[in-house]
Amino acid sequence: MTFKPCLFTFCLFISGSFLAQKGGKNKLWYDRPAGQWVEALPVGNGRLAAMVYGDPNKEKLQINESTFWSGGPSRNDNPDGPKVLDSIRYYLFNGNYKRAQILADKGLNAKTLHGSAFQNIGEFTLDFNNINDVKNYYRELDIEKAITTTTFTANGVNFKREVFASIPDNIIVIKLSSDKKNALSFFAGFNSELKKNSKAIDFNTLQMDGLSSTLDGVQGQVKFNAIAKILNKGGKTEVLENGISVSNANEVTILISIATNFTDYKTLNNDEVLKSKKYISEAEPKSFNTLFKNHLNAYQNYFKRVHFDLGTSEAAKNPTDIRIKNFATTYDPELIALYYQFGRYLLISSSQPGGQPANLQGIWNNSNKPAWDSKYTININTEMNYWPAEKTGLPEMHEPLIQMVKDLSESGKETAKTMYNSRGWVAHHNTDIWRISGVVDFANAGMWPMGGAWLSQHLWDKYLYNGDLNYLRSVYPVLKSAAQFYEDFLIEEPTNHWLVVNPSMSPENIPQGHQGSALASGNTMDNQLMFDLFTKTKKAAEILNLDSDKIQTWNTIISKLPPMQLGYYGQLQEWMGDLDDPKDNHRHVSHLYGLFPSNQINPFTKPELTDAARTVLIHRGDVSTGWSMGWKVNLWAKLLDGNHANKLIKDQLTLVEKDGWGSKGGTYPNLFDAHPPFQIDGNFGCTSGITEMLLQTQNGFIDILPALPDEWKNGRISGLKTYGSFEIGIVWENNKAKEVTIKSTLGGNCRLRTPNEMQLTGNAKLKRAEGKNPNPFFDTPEIKTPLISKEAKLNPVEIKNEFIYDFQTEAGKIYILKIK
Ligand code: FUC
């Protein structure tokens, strides 16, 4: 076997069974091993995860299991709630915000438990003792195949390592190979801060078990069992203390299985040892090729639904970290497509049906005390994780979140009763694997009883994509119960007699003149959430022909909600009073929920509100934490400003070289979003935002290329989904839509807005759209007319190109439009 040295950076090298194409579309690649965690490459199957370092001498996989959390089944409702609620409300209505905050800290904030932490199983390491003189080093993550590969030459021998996490076989698989016989010699071992035992149980099996930590007084009760099965071809193995040594093997496959005793959020009664052994014994008889084929089929079934191409450039020939570093100053459209697909890769790898939803770090976490416990922050971050799910063809990945909302509707029912003496269910700004639903951290961050209201939007929105009445029936009780909580909790404020949420806050911002207290009532985002929750619950009831006696109650509530208000500098007010500070650059833009992800504000029918939302964004500025920038990509897309959205993508794709805390967001060398530290929402938010630049579905029609930046001259995307279950493909050239393909799944009227005139191929004809879209999935909400401050100066909102067409579709048929 011969090795051909790499003459060009971008080269193909073939030697025997070794084939590695350096870089290419849908690949992250590097010319050196990961020195730190945010350089390692993530693999995951929704439950198991590994960060692969690719070090020739010491290979390291940092590993996670999605149910390994500190503590155990627990609750954190403060039972003093009913005693303090009326006083807090009184203080807030009477301008005594500080007292309200102090009282909420005592009587509403959790007494001890502020949520459990997602924890780290540990590391699996391979110490090689004969790797010297490393040349031709290369490592990649191929997100089309969901596999990492490391190749290098040492002492004239070519080595290759592959790692993937299999969805169907429920294990992590490592394959070590070389092009010379007997060349693989290493020591394999597990390690973990939380281990109880780690040892070889026979000549080719390592086993480690451990227990999660105790936190905030809740005893650690999650037990894990991890097994590594070393299957060597040639050579021999020897059991040593703490591990197994392998010498002179030709090829080695290692299967890693992990299981915990977690059953569901209330129960820990699984046998983790039996479970983890079962995965191994089922996988062991299968060859590496069979395991890989199973993995590939399962993964690609999801990944290949969407294809995205923005063209390429010279810049794409560089390693990924260099490309991020150079992104602002070079033309590298392929990096945008890669970052986009990486978001889809991360969602498939961290959120599988039947499992846990992606938490703040998805499923990848190397700490036992991660930032914000790596739990679920539901005042934006968890929702953001799921923005790309439906529209980028990954509805199955949305299921763990839907299940979490169902769980919370049970646990949160007790919270509603205990803390507020209300019916229905409530959740505040955080939850965890035990589905806690009380107030955490401190009142200024946690006193936000709207987590259930926001999460519930996902229940309805999923229906708009799938049109599945059985699904809607299954989630309707959760929606109804969420609405029921606010039927009891909303209270009339004394000035305008609007129905408002009190106490609450506009996450996690403090208005001027509030004595340093975030607590407030009638906040814009809360009002928007209330409008959506009641409107959607009502629609669901009407569609399902249920609860006709409730419709009147809900209509009355909707009619008494506050309107949106435009304040003294033309801004959309964040609070009920005109308290916004034009210099405020807070990362949360909660009141813009109405623009995105909601559709209460849009340029087509609500120009004043659109302008006021734009004023907010201009004042807040662009650069912020990773997730904040991800949100702003969506928001600028909804404002139909593709160039500004593209500017935000550039801000987001700014290299953050080192792991750790900081205030300026960006992207780590491994494409993970930097809050900093790593927080996955920015990845998902940006993937969603790029979709919104190319396709929107919320304004009563399907909007083709609504916010295409000038720089994205030519491109194509296919497999995107819209409300009403249409599947869309778009090809554009010179910034014009050249061809649009529409697959209709449910039939019905297709209303389309295109940036240039188009015609249907075949016999069907396009009509200029008129009136309301008869397709019920495209119903838009009727909100109240906003109140506008006398001081506010508003700017016009421009809409270019008004080509809006209607045509009838039949379920199962494909329609093609071409440029006229
Ligand atoms: C919210 C945000 C922070 C961070 C945390 C996980 O508190 O304000 O920026 O994202 O969640």
C-alpha cells in the first residue's frame, strides 16, 4: 500500500481502503486535533452524544447521555404563593416595584430547588503508544453521513478513525484501522468525576457505573452504566487496572453503550445495567458495515430532506476554523449553507422521538456544573431550539418538545394550584428533566409565569404544518388547560381596565423608573402571548367541534387584552408604560415576539407596528449574545430586509476562539454557537432565520425569497415546509426566482408571493390573489389597532414587488412555476 502525499490543500488521497476527500460541501474539517472542547466534533443519536477530539496519541471521546441529570424527581413550588400574591399585585399596580420584587423573592421564588443540572458521563480514552512523527493530519465531521473521521500518517503507516452515534442501534461506534498489519496498539479506559466503579469485566469489555450529583438539597438518584466492547481483529488484549490494553491489532471496532435508570420525569426504575448490556448484545453480532448502513439510512432519512446550495468560492478550500475567522472579509457562501445544515444536523442528533428535547447545550456538555445547569430556559432559548424543526423538514425532531409540554401540563397543574390557587397549568422561565415549574434563580429573572403560554404555541403551530386532526385532538387538552390557567390568573388593571398578567416581567429586562425591579404587569410580550394562546385554543376548539360553551369566555378575554403601544421615540413599547430607554441594548427583544415567531406584526397589513419593531431593533443594535443574534436574523427577515439579516449572520459567524464566559457572541471553531459559553440556541435560531430569508409562511401566503440579500445572487433550496403542508423548492438566479416547485400534501388553495412575475407550467393557471386566502391554514389573526404616542415619529414601510398569486392544488401533486 502506498501513501500519496497531499500536494494541494484540496486533494484526494487514496491508499488501499483509505479514501479521504479533504473538505467539501457539508463537511467541517481541520488540520489539527482539537485542543479544547469547542474544537472537538459532536456526534449524537438523540440520547447518546460524544465530542471527538481526534488526537493521534490520545483519542478522547467526551460522552453524554440525555437522561443523566443531577437530583431526581422533584418539585419547586413555593407554597407561600397564595399568601403574597394579592400584595404583590397591589404593589405592582401602585408603582411599588421594589417591594413587589422583595415579596416575590420570598413568597414566590423557589425556597431551595432552582432546577437540576444536565451532567457529564465522562470520557472514553484511547492512549496509543506507538504514534510518532505524525504527518498529513486531517479530521472532519461529515454532516451528510453523521460521522467523524480522523486520518494521519505515523511512522509511514496510514491510520484512520471513524466515530458515529447510531439512532437505530442505540450505541456509539468507533472504528480504528490502519493500512499495515498489527499497527494498532493502545490502552482503552473510561473516566468520570461521578463514577463509582470502572473496570474491565472480561478481556474485551470495560464497564463503568456512577451516580448523578446532589444539587439544591435533592439527592442525586440517576444511575448510569456505560460499557465499551472492544472487538479486535488480530493482536491481543490484556486486562489491566482501570482498562484494557490492545496490542498489534489490524482493525478494532469499539461499541459504547450507556443507559440510566431514568424512565420518565416521575420515575427512576429502569435497570441501567440490563439496558446498556442489551444494546451491546444486539449490536455486537452486526459487522461495522451493517451498523454503519443502519445508521446512515436512519440519519439520511431526515437529513436529506433539505438541500441547500448558495454556490462556492476559493474560501471553501480552507479548514473550517479559518473560514469562520475570515468570514467577514471573504466571500464564502458555502459556509452559510454549511452552518445552516449543521443546525439541522444538531437537531437530528440531539432530539429524537421518545427522548428528551434539546437542552441549552443540545446534548453535548462536558461539565457537571454547566452554565445555567444546561437545562431548559423557556423564556426564549428552548423555543428557539425548535424554530427550525417543522420548516426544515424535521417534524419528528419536534416531538420531544411536544412531549415535554404534555409533561409540564401535568407538573404545572400542581404549581398553578399550590402557588396561585388557579386551575390549568403554569410554568415559569425554566424547567428541567423533572419538569419543575416553579420560579427559579430570583424573582428578577424567574418571576415570569408565561413559560406554558409560549411553549403551547408549538402545539398549535405543529398542526398548521401537518394538518393532522388526530394530532390536534391529542394536544388540545394541554392547550385548553394552559388557557384555563390565565382565565383565572389574568386581572384587570386599574387605569385602562385591560386584562393583564400580574406579576410578570419582560424577560429579563428592567424598565426605567422601576427601582431596579424587573417585575411589572401588562408587558407587551405577555399580552401578545395571551392573544395567541386564546386565539389558537379557540380555533382548535372550533376545528375539533369541542367546548362551544367556552368560545364566548375566550372572545371576551381576547377583547379585553391591551393593544400594542408605540412609544415616544416611535418604538414598540416593551412595557405597558412608555418606559423604554432608547440606549437599551439588552439581549432579549421579548416584545418582538409579536413579529417573530408570532405573526401579529407584519409589513403587509401592520406598517406602523412593523416600523416600531424596526425602531426597537435599530436601537438594540446587532451584536449581542449568540442566541440574540440568531433571533435577530429571523426578525430582520420578517422585516423583509435580507441585507440586514445577512449582516447579522456575519456577526454570528465571527470566530470565538476560546471556550468560556464572555459578552460578545459568535461561533466556536467547531461551529457551535457561542453565547458565550456554548449555547445551542444560536445555531438553531440562525438556521431558522436563514429559512425565513428564503421562505416565509406566516402572513397569509407562502412568501418566496422575501428577504434575499443582494450577495446571495444565485442559489437553490428544496424540501422546505410551510403551513398547510406544502413542500417548497426554489431556484434563483441573479436575485430573481427562476423556478419554484410546490408539492401539495393536503391540497387546497396555494397563495404565493414571488419577487418577480412567474407562470405555472402545464395547464393550471395562476390568478392574481384577491381577498382573504380561503386556505384555513393561512388564517391571520385580527389584532387590536395599536395606540400611538403623540410624540412618535413613524417611518414608511416599503414593500417591493407585489406578485401575489392563487392557484388550486390537489393533494399529492407537484406544481412548477417558472420566471416569466
Ligand atoms: C436567559 C438569557 C441568558 C442565557 C440563559 C440561558 O437567562 O437571558 O442570556 O441565554 O437564559
